[in-house]
Amino acid sequence: MQILLGYIVVFGWVFLSLGAAQLAKKCFKAGEEAARKIVHVSVAFTWFPMYFFFGTSWHLPVPTAIFIVLNYISCRKNIFSMMERSDAEKQSYGTVFYALSMTVMAVCACIDHRLMTPYGIAALCMALGDGFAPIFGSIKKGNRSFFGGKRSVYGCMSVFLICGIVVSFMSAFFGLGFEWWNILIIAWGATIFEIVGVKGTDNLTLPLGVFILLCIFVL
């Protein structure tokens, strides 16, 4: 019963997020990117019900693996229009990479139970760090672009700060006991992994890069 309830909560939360993004577009005239970010940020929080309902059983990677397929079909057929870009030049497989990175981390957590918390931290860093970077990056005053105009100083600063806060909170909440320099290294790493990821691959480089750093400190 607990496992079934877990699937209901996880899939319910994802489709609720999609519905909220669609509602924001239709009723509140939210832009395409704003709607995408609603989904991007909220979906990673499925880690919490998966943590409580599935633990480190092999049910853990099932929902994310299903969404690898669904997101790929959506990219090709525009099924979930609220999380796809209409501009052909900006289209990417970022949503597929998102589900793929979460699946890889989930499988690792099933193999070694100590990696469950690093999975959650890395997922939240991807959701919040990468999710809010474009918002701060869009600030014009005093901001500078680099990396071919694809990254900005404010955007990178936001990734660093948000990921640092995420790691600090999760370390305190789960009693990981990270030192300040652990948090600093992870936050800087997240920023670098975000910078090098292009065309949606930052949904691979950032979470998996952070996950590897966390594994080094946890194992």
C-alpha cells in the first residue's frame, strides 16, 4: 500500500506541476520560460515523497525512468507544451536530460544506500540553482555576459549562492556534518558545471557533477 501511495503522490505531483504551468500560461499570461521554470523547479521535489515512500528500493528509479521516455516523446511531439520551447533554435533535450540525471542518481542510491541524500541535494541544486539562474541573469544593470553570451555574472552568482544554501540546509537537516569548505567546493563546482552545460546538457552536468562531489565527501 505504501509503494502504491508513493506512485500516486509522485505522479500526482508531477502532473499537478504541469497543470500549474499551463494555468500560469493561460490565466496569468506567464511567459514560456516562466512556465517551464515552474515545472523545472517543482518536479525535483518529488525526491521527498520518493524518499519517504520508496526509500532505496528499486521502485526509486521507476518514475524518473518513465519520464525519460515521456519527455523524449514530448520533445518530438510537443505533448507537454507547457515545458517545451516553441523557438526551434532554442529547443533541446533538457527535459530528457533532467529525468536521465535523476534516474542515474536514483540507481546509484539503490546500489549504495548512503547516496540517497546526495541524490536529493544534487536534484535540488539542479532545480533551484539552474532554475533561478536565468531570472537573475536577466538583470541588466551591472551585469556582464560571457561564454558566448550564454552565461552571465549574476546568473552564475545565483547558482553559487542557491546551491550553497541548499547544501547547507540539507546537511543540517540530515545531519551530514559538512564543513564550510565542503559547502564552498560543492557550490563552486555547481557553478562550473552549470557554465559548461549547453543546449540543456546543464541538466546533466550540474546534478551529476554535484552528485560526484557529494559522493566524495559522504563515502
